[in-house]
Amino acid sequence: MLKRINWSAIFTGFAWLISLAGVVVLLSFINVKKQTVKCTDVKILIPGADNFIEREEIDAILKEDQGVLLGRNLENINIHKIEKKLQSNPYIAFAKVYVDMDGILNIEVKQRQPIVRILNETGQDFYIDNDGLKMPTSSNFTANVLVATGHISEVFGSRVDTLHTKLARDLYKTAQYIKKDTLWDAQIEQVVVDQQNDMELIPRVGNQRIILGNADSLEKKMNNLLIFYKKAMPQVGWEAYKTINIKYTNQIVCQRRDSTEIARNLKRLSKMDSVRVQQRVSDSLVKDVIAAAIKKTPVQTASATEVKRTEPRKPEPQKPEVKKTETKKTEVKKVENKTEPKKPVIQAAKAKETKKEENQKATTKAKPVLSAQELKKQKEAREKEIRALEKQYKTQQN
């Protein structure tokens, strides 16, 4: 009879009974503790980089709903009511409130994460978060998200609302896909809805419109665009096409830009950007070269000028006045003025000339009177010597 008793089940039930009794005792102890423990501090945690709501705003909500919390008994604080009040805020997606035995009230707040900003045709401005719910814009913070403009009929009726039109849901799907992909998140900056309700993507790189159409087969369309970027764009250039139509899943239709328009854009770019940059670079290089030349060659320029100044002048051609001279002294003086005294050849000629003059004086003393023929011969010899000296001086100068 004892063998048929299931002792394992009895022990399991007994363990559960003890555990339940322990929980009841613990809860009763906590309840008693709450009656005596007072709130000593309020800790608010707001994770994330977005700051749609600040700590001061949460403090204001708590004060408006519960009054002053510090110094109040924990059993008099309704944490469930606080959670509902915080979650009613349009910028808060989830709120968790709990207390500990040290009297600290902990509040954890999770903000809504917008993925696209809508500017509809009536002028309304609002966000769509990652859960597909509309949320208002904030004066405290502006999210860096995709912007959708154009013929959008979706309106913002209340603080938290779902999407009502198919176009708004397509915008939400497109923004969600772009947000998940790092390449498209960096490349696509705006979505424009045209009059046919086709979505057009505006890229950051490239001056063309990408006609997406609707959000059907979105992944396949974006894969086709990626292949086109990798294979076609490097061949034709980023300015070759005006529109890239990827609304058809099996093909890509492109509209080429006019060649004159491309040339005009390139010409405008070269004039406004390239020439200015080159001019600035060339000016800086020229200034650097001039500054370096001024620092390096002050002595060389001075020496060059000195050489030019000390260079002897070329002798003037023989004037007929020399032939007309009558006295010997004047002829000797004219020759001396035309030649530089520092040159060795001229000094030798001068010494020779003085010797001849002394000899002539001696002869004049011995022979006081000379015939006309002898005077003529002396004059011709003297002129011949002068011409020889001038010729020798010119060869030295050359």
C-alpha cells in the first residue's frame, strides 16, 4: 500500500505551499514597511539621444497629478496612476514606475522614435514614429529624419493617432526601410509626392529625381537602384540623367539631361569654383616664392648693381679735333682723358708718351727750329700710335 504513494508529488506540493506562504509573509512585511517608509528621492531615467521631453517636464507632470512626493509615505503614492499619466504624453511611448525599500521613487521613460517628418498640403507638420503612429513636433528638439512633402492629404487630428491613407502608410514603409539601411539613410534626404501620388526620392549625391512610385516591392526596387549606381553611374557620370524611374520592378527607365545643360553646369562650376580655387592657390604660391626670393637674395642684387656701376665705359670714337690740335701738350692731355689711368696698357702708353715728350723737349733745345716736313712726320707717327692703343683697348674690352 505504501509503495503506491507518489512521494515526489507530495514533496513538490509541499514545496509550493511553503513558497506561497513565504510570499504572503513577504508581502505583508512590505505592506507594513510601506506604512512607515517615506519617499526620500525621485530618480528619472530618460534613455536615448532624443530630447523631446526633459526632466523638468516630468517633474511638472508629477507635481500636477500627485502633488509633492518627497516626504510622503510610499503607500500613499499611486504608481499605476503615475504610469498612465506619463504614457498619455505624446512624446512618451512607455513609462515604468516603482519604489524600493530605501524610499526612492524610480521612473523610467522611453521616448517615441520618429522616422519621417510630414509636411502635408494643408500646411500641417508632424512626425510618424517607428510604430506607425503620428506624433506632434516639439519646440525643444528637432529630429534629424527623412522629410516628406508634396501632395500629402494625411492630417494630424489628435496627439496620438494611426495612419488613415494608403499614401501615408507607403511613406511610413519607405522611411522605415531607408532608416534600416545605412547607405540609403545617408543618401536619401527627402521624399516628394507628385500629383500622380508617386513618391520621388531626392538624393544627397547627384542632381536627379528617383521616381519610386508606391511602396510595393520596395526591396527589389532599391536593389535595382543599387545595381544601377554601381554599374551605370561610374560610366556616364552623376549629372547625366535628369530622372531615374524605378517604379517598375523589372526595368529602370532614365531620362537623359540635355548636353547643353550639362555643359552649362560644368562651365558654371569651373568659373565659380575651380578658377577661384586655382587663383587662390597660385596667388599663395607666388607670394611664397617672392617672400623666399626677398629673404635669400638681398646681397646678390646689391653686388649686381655694383658691377654695373663700376663697369668702365667704352671709349668714344676718335674725333676730328685730335687731328686739328697744334700743340703737343694738348694732344697728350686728350689721350689721357679718354683712357682710364687704372688700366696697365694705358699707364704704359702714358709713360712712353712722357718719355717722348722729354726727348722732344731735349731736341727742341738742341734744334730750336724744325722744318715743316719733320713736323708732319712726327704728327702722323703720333696719330698712328694713338690708333694702335685704341684698337688694343677695344680688344681687351671684348
